[in-house]
Amino acid sequence: MRGLMESTRSRPNGPVPNPALAAFSLFGAAWVFVLVTLGAFTTSINAGMAFRDWPLSNGSLNPKGWLSDLSMFAEHSHRLSAGLMGAVVVPLAIWIWVSETRSWLRTLSAGAVAVFLSQALLGGLRVLFDYLRIPMIDTSLGRLFAMLHACLAQVFVCMLIAIAAACSRSWIENGIPVGSRVRRMGRWCCALVLVQLAVAAVMRHSGAGLAIPTFPLSSASGALLPPVWSFPVAINFTHRCMAVVLSIALAWFALTVLFDGGAPRGMRSGASALFGLLCLQVLLGGMIVWTTRDPLVTTAHVLVGAITLATAFWLTWLAHRDVVEAEGGRP
């Protein structure tokens, strides 16, 4: 009892670990990858327009035949998983608002709800406006919304990772005295991964995944540059160039964490995992071309990309832990 009183006196206004809240936030951070996987698979089999209405599917929460038709199953499963995501992120935000003393965490949880609602709206607009063609760029308004939907999903992933980390006991009780170089490298890497995922979203929803049908070189004759250029070829080649830049940056970031004297064991393990994810992602990128865009391989590539971003962001967020807590959430 005396120890508890002394702890309370030494940290009168500080956060107190809440195991139930931590577990619930961790579930939300894990479930978002189910949502990403189902969305990626839906796009990979071109099932985004399996239903022409929204928010219902063929006017129902249980559309006829959705369990036996792959396209309908993929799209409706994605919608159902999004519904469950909403049933997690909204109560999570309410829980944080009523129990947390950290104003920045309350604001972050409210932001996650706002991003989720924006995501739901973009998903609906992708369906409702697919019929509007934009001849200038040879696509539909719905597909442009799909690109924004895919990009914002990655931001949502990072927000849930940040909330789950901030609710954990290790975050609350332990400082992380890493150097400024780790923080700086982490910010750069997160920005680069987000740019790469945005390029990938444009490429996928433009049907440009096989615009360059060879890998790792850009032609059957072994040329480094594509022999013929078009928008699909350009966006595909940009994705490949960004992959080279990211391979260097993420490997450098992982080494920076590993050699930082203040990095705890968890961060060092995360840095090793980041390097492994990078290698796997490059392999999956090549396999997409070699298998002529197999849906399962393509889905895995999108999922590993999201996990790579989450890992890089998690390491960066942990590196900013002391700054965030000291300055009220401003890294």
C-alpha cells in the first residue's frame, strides 16, 4: 500500500496502465490488417464493383449468393470487416476520452474516428461514382476515390498503431532514450513508405501492375529503361525506382536502430523484422510479374507493404516516445 501511495504521489497527473484498454486497442491495431487484406484481395480480383449500391450490398446486409460467388464474397467481406472496424474504433475513442489524462491521446483517438468515417465515405463514393468516366486520364471518378481510399487506409493503420503503443504498459512506464538520428531517419522512412504506397495505389487502380512485364529489368532484352513509355509504364517504373530508394533507406534505418545504444531490445527486434519484411516485399514484387499478377501474391504484396509501414512507423513512434510525452504529442 505504501508503495502504491508513493507511486501515486510521484506521478499525480501521469497516465496509469489500463490492461483492458491496452488489449482492446491492440485488437483494433491487429484487425485493421484483416481489413487491409480483404480490401487488397477485392482489388486484386477486380471485385470492387461486385455490388452497385452502398452502404448495403444489393440492398441487403446479407445479399443472396455472396457466400458462393468469389467476387461478391470478397467485396461483402470487406464491407463487413469495415463495419466491425467501426465497432472497435468508435468505442475505443470513447473509452480513451473518458479514462485518459493525456489530451494528445484523446485527440489522436478522435482523429482515428474521423479518418475511419472518411474512409467509409471514400469507399462508398468509389462505388457510387464509378459510372462517371474521365476521358482525359482514361479512368473513372470512382477509381480516383479508390486511390484516395487506399492511401488514407495507410494513415489509419499508423494511427491505430500509435494508439495501441501509447496505451501499452511499456510505453507508460519506460522511457526510450534513443538518439535524434533514429528519430530523423524514422520520419524520412515513414514519409518515403507512404509515398511508395500512394504510387502503388495509383498503379493498382490504373491497371498498371503489369505495364512492365519483366522483372527486375524493364524489357525482355535486359534494358534498364522501358523501351516504350506511357502513363501505366511511367507509374510502374516509378514504383520500381521508389523500391530501390526504400530498400536503401529502410536498411539504413534498421541499422541505425540496431547500433543505437539507447534502443531497447524490442526496438532492435523490430529493426531486424523490418529488414526481413523489406526482403520479402521485394520478392513478392517480383513474383507478381513472374506469376502474371496472381491475386494471392498481389494481396500478400499489399499486406506486407502495410506491415512494413506499420513496423517502420512503430519504431519511429517509439523513438519519439519521450518527446511526445514531454511535449504533449508534438514529435
